[in-house]
Amino acid sequence: MNNAQAMLLSGNAKAGMDHVILGMREIRNRYHTTEWKEFARTTFLNHPVTQLIHQCPFTYHSFSKPRGYAGDAELLDFIYGFKQPAQNLEPLGREILEHRVNIAIPIGL
């Protein structure tokens, strides 16, 4: 997580996000579901990298589930380009958003 944070802070959103995603997938595959959930709740959510990632409105919306579930219409609007980010969005948040909505959908997670 520290490496991903450094990448994000240095302006390399793609590498930082790829590092987070691949690292989290590796941890998830290594541990039992209970241990994985505990790690995500206690370690990942409290790490500063999470605050950086949540600068992206797409990622934060996926996390916060304001309508009670991930993948609601507002989130899909980001994916299809119907919803534009706020003008005052931080550059890092904009870069993460671009990266997240322009990648192939992972299969088998």
C-alpha cells in the first residue's frame, strides 16, 4: 500500500491503481474470507492510500454505495460518460477516474 501511495502521489495514477488492485487481489486470494474482510476493514480503509483513491468520484461512489448497492445508475453514468466529474475535482481524482472507467472489466474476481 505504501508503494501504491507513493506512485499516486508522484502523479502516476495508472501504476498506483494497478498496484493497489493487484496487491489487494493477491491478499484476497491468499487469505480466508474472514481474514480478508478484517484486513480490508482495519488495515486498508485506515491507510492513507484509501483517501487518495477516494478523490475519484467513481471509486468513492462504488465504495459508499449511496443507493445501497454498487453499480447503480449514477455509477453507470460515469462508465458511459453521461456524468461528468465536478470542475473542481483534484487532478489525482480525475486521473484515477479516467483510469477506472477506461479499463477492461475484470473477469473472475
